Amino acid sequence: MKIWTPKEEQYLIENYDKTPSVVLCDHFSISKGTLAKKKRQLGLVKKPKWDIEKEEYLLKNHKLQTLVELARELDVSVSLIRQKKFQLGLTRALKKNKWPKEAIYNEINNLFFNSADISASNVKKAYPSLYSMARNYYKTWRGAIKACGLDYEQIRKNTANLSWTKKKVIEQIQLLHHEKADLSSKYNCRKQKKLWNAANVYFFSWRNAVEEANINYDKHSKNILNWTPQKIREEITKLHKNELPLFASYAKKNYVRLYGAARSHFADWKEAIEFCGLDYEQINQRANEVDWSPSLIKEMLLELNEKEEDLSEGVVLRKYPGLRTAAKRLFGNWSNAITYSGLDIDQIRKDINTEAYKGRLFEEIVYDILLATGRKVTRNNHTKINKKIYIPDFIDKKTDLWIDAKLSSWGASVEKSINKYLEVQDNLEIIFLKSGPRFMSNVNFVSVDSYFDRLKQIGRLDLIERINSL
């Protein structure tokens, strides 16, 4: 427990509103929770970034000044200006919005009375704008359905498979047992994911659920290792000696059998760690800061490759975001990390022949072209506005203009990006590879060929060759 000195308290009082929490935590060697608790005790509350005076200024000047100028004048971020313009109905998209609440209500009821499938999954695909605006107003599709006076439980798909009870979980497990199916936790986590999740909710583990159904788990679980507390200790000690991460969330993903065995023999993973004579608090510190190194990344990639997992960057980003982030930080890009590990990127990835892969290659080349021609842009920008995430391919540092790279100037993905980004952005630029020019208000379509003359002047013929290879 942190014991604060008067000097430290004074330092916190003087710096809490002008120093990021991460920096303060590092200065005092404490967690964010400890810092927040101390702030509450001292009554330290940051001044709100937004107030009524700033709102009045925005209402008066949003047509006269750019986003960057407004942000500079009000001493806030450009993202906050975008968000406030959206909330106050000052964006062009909201003025032309064809989905007021009444229209959403009428459309849902019209679809319902025409016997259309208005489950969330279907509406999201078939009527994306209706689904999106309904969630803006009602937070969830369920809320929109209820607001229309309809019974959501009758509308949702696969109700029988989704509305679990203890009795239904046991009945499903007994049915699997009758069919002589594999009842191991690992197998059912993959093959019976919804049942497995429900079992963990109601019985706290898959093993407990199986035994509650009067079935001997060890006898009917195929390919299960004969784990003992001693064997668990040997495995954990071995991992610890190799300086591999041992915090719970990492172990659950990467040491599946070991983690499962530990949860079977001990109350939780912490008890298993302490049984091995290790300090759990010290090990758990790595939960937020894994000490990634080139050798650890290589070991992880080889292990995943042995399991025949898809090592394409998009898949790894979804399943192992920490690994992908560390690889890009240490190697510059994902391909270099794969090559360092002795693997062939074209052989291990499973999306090599898809349009999505081609699109990512085009985005990489466009980024290099923009930098080579002197345009200062940032990449991988995640902007949160009104609880929605916007991720344009690039943002121009000078004008704050959003830029997207597209294989074609036409298509569903192009229209989706335009409609989404113009909700919060006044103008947009699309750099495209094929399909010819387009003319559209507020959207500037630029063919990547238009950069070729400049690239020839500066001697970057390699970038032209990369474009032509697509």
C-alpha cells in the first residue's frame, strides 16, 4: 500500500491537471487505481474540457472557421470539435439525415408487418443505415425493437440456442454424451461455443457443468492429459525460467491445457502460481506491459505456426493485438517480423489471394507515395466520436483532412466509407487505383496515377512498379 509523503501530495496537487495520468503513475511508481483513489481523497477534479461558453462559441463560428482553427481557439482536440458538431447537429450529414426517430419507427414496423427478417444480424447486413441510426437513437437494436412495441425475444434469431438456463445447459451436455461426442473443454470451446459459454456462466467451468449432468468428466473427455499438481508446478516453473509471461489472460490464451488443468486442481490461476512458490503480484505486473523482445516474438510466431493458425496481420490483430503491436514496434512492419522468424509470409497467410489483401498492399504503397511526395500524413488513426470509432487510412497533419486508399473509385466499401466519414467530417479525399474519376460534393477523388510524374522527378520509380504490380 502506497504511503504518501507531504511532498508527494503537494507535487500531485500542482501537476494533476496538466500531467497525464500515465506519467504521474510512472513518477510515483503506482497503479492508475491508486492514483485515482488519492485524487478523490484530495478532492482533485480536472476542469471539464467543454463548457457552455465553448459551446456558444462553436455554435457561432462553426461555419466561419475550420476544425483546426476551432480546436486551437478553444484549446481542445480536433476530435472533440468533431464530436460536439455531431452532437449539436452541425454536421452536413445530420442536416440531410433521412432517419429521424419517426422514420425509424415506421420502417421497423413496416418490415415487421411485411414478415421481413428484422433480427439484428439480418438488418445489419440488409439495412445498414437503418441499423446504424437506430442504435444511435436507442443504443441497441433491442432497444429500437422495444420502442416499436415489438417482442424482441420473438424476433431475434436462434432464440432457443441463445436463451440458456441451467436446465437447458445440462440437457444439451447429456445429449452430447448420448451421441458419444468429445466432452473435453477445449473441444467444446471450439465446436459448441455458445453452450460452453453458458456452462461457464451458470456453473463457473465446463468441468462443473459436465459433472452436474452426472457424467464423469475425466472418463469421457478425450485426449486429456493426466495432470497433477506436481506436473502443473513443473510446467509453470519451466515457463518462468524461460522468462515467458505467466499472467492469467496470457496463460488462458497461450497455455490452454496448462491453464485448464490449473483451474481444475486449484481455486484459480493465482493459487496455482503461488503453489509454485512465485510472487503472483510481480507476475501480474506484466499484464499491461509484456516485455516483448525479438526472440519472444519469434517464439510466439513459431508456436502459432505449429498450431496451423492464420498468421495474416488482420487475424493476429484481432486475436493477439499485443503481439502484433510489439512486432510492428520492433520490426517496423508485420512482414519483417515473419521473415525474422524464418517463415515465408506468402505461405503462412491464408488471405494472400483476396481483395482485402490487395487492398492492404495498396494502402501501404499509397502511404509511401504520400511521404515520398512531401505530404505529411499520420496513419492508423483511431478517432472516437459519439461512441463510434472512425479509422481513416490517413490524416493530413496540416489540414486535418481524412484520406482513404481504395482499389476502386466505385463499390460498396467506398460508399460505406463516404457515408460514415461525412457524418463527422466536412470533406474527404479518396485515392483510388482503378475504375476512373468520380465527381461528388465534399469528396475529392484522386487517381494514384496522378502522382507518377512527381515520382519520376524524384527518382522513385520503385513505387510506380509496385503500383503496376497490383
